[in-house]
Amino acid sequence: MQKVAPKKQLGQHFLTDPAIALRIATSIPQGQWNRVVEVGPGMGILTRPLLETHGAALHCVEIDKESVEWLRLQGWAKELHIIQGDFLAVPEDVLFGDGNVAVIGNYPYNISTQIAFRVLEARNPVKFFGGMFQREVARRFCADHGNKEYGVTSVLLQAFYDCKYLFTVNEGSFNPPPAVKSGVMACVRKELPPDCTYKSLALVVKTAFNQRRKTLSNALKPLTSSKPSFVLPDELKGKRAEQLPVETFIMLAARWDSPDL
């Protein structure tokens, strides 16, 4: 049967190694999931082990019409739930149903950060977020404070999830081979949410990293000057954004949430 042609405009690099697909599939913690959402199943190399484990809970979101048509012709995929559309645009209730969701995939590199933000904006329904990204992106998501990889998405993801970089995948495991190595990560939702709103956390973090070479007293001046009660502790004024652990950003966001007296 004719296979699907990878499409450059969709950032398609089909995984060809079943052993790696199985490792990605089994990165989802064992348990009773209401829904497992696979983003971009392509020709189903990751879909098959996910379907074997999660059955009717598996829902695949695929923007490529050719991939959807190909999957629907496969005997093993006869009962597969397929949502044809863009993961970034499909309504949240259609994607995540009643909650308790795991999101996984071999993500298109050109929209991987946008996918992470879509998961973050949903937050509560998504208890697990993992899969394969460009290696540098996966490392950035999981990076600790104090190094250059640490940034906006590092803080926002790690405020809500325990994130772990799992393993690296070489270029030869794909068709066509990408120009860079890939990395697989796993993020498990924390039991307790941070003591701040997501909106405030995103504002503080993005403002701080917008001028990451400047000290916080300068980088956060747009916020401190607009809200008199938002005052930086003295010990933070000379630090830069990448030096602050996630917990400190949560503390600052909680201060921003406080009413202006």
C-alpha cells in the first residue's frame, strides 16, 4: 500500500524505528486515562503501541488529510478515533473531553513551542505532556535555572509539571532525516498548583526574560513602575532572569496578583 509523502510545509519527519516508538509510548505513566491525545500520528508508528495500551481512550489529532485517509485504510486502526484538524485550533472540549488527559506525539518542530503553550493554557485537564521534540527544545523545557537553556517555557512548564529529559534520538530514525537530533521528554502534572494565576506568572516571566541580559530591577521596570505595590526584594534586584528558580518566579507572580494598596 502506498505510503504518505512527508510534507515539508507541515514539518513532517516520520519516525521509522518501532523500538523508539515503544519507548515514547511507555513514557506515559500507567493508570486509567480518560483520554490519550496523540498529536500528528502520521503513518501510525507511535499510534499502534498507544492503541494497544489505551484502546478507545486514544484520540489522534492530524491536520494532514492524506495521513488521515491512510490511517482509515489500515485494518489495525479500524476503531481509532481521529480528529482531523490543527491541534492549535481544535476547541479544548473536543480535544480534552472530561479531563485526566495525556498528550503525546512526535511533534512538528516548527510549532512545538506553540503546542506547549496550548497545553499550558489548558493545564488542568492535561495531567501528562510528553513526546519528541527537537533536542534543544526538549532540553530547554526541562532546563534548570542557572544556564542559558533556561527560559520562559522552562519556568512556565515546570511551575505546573515535573519535567524530565528522557533520551536523545538520532537523525537516521526518521524519514526524511531532520537536520538536528531529537529529544524525548516527559512532564507529569504536579499535585498542587502554584500559588499564583497563570496569567500573572506568564506576564512576570515573559517580562523578565524579554531582556534577559539585564538585571531584574531593569528588566521588570515596566511592571514595578506600573504597580507601586509590586516591589522586588533587595536580594533579587541585581540578579538576572536565568538565575531565578521557578519557585521565585511563582513568588513574584503571587505578589503581582496581590491588590494594589
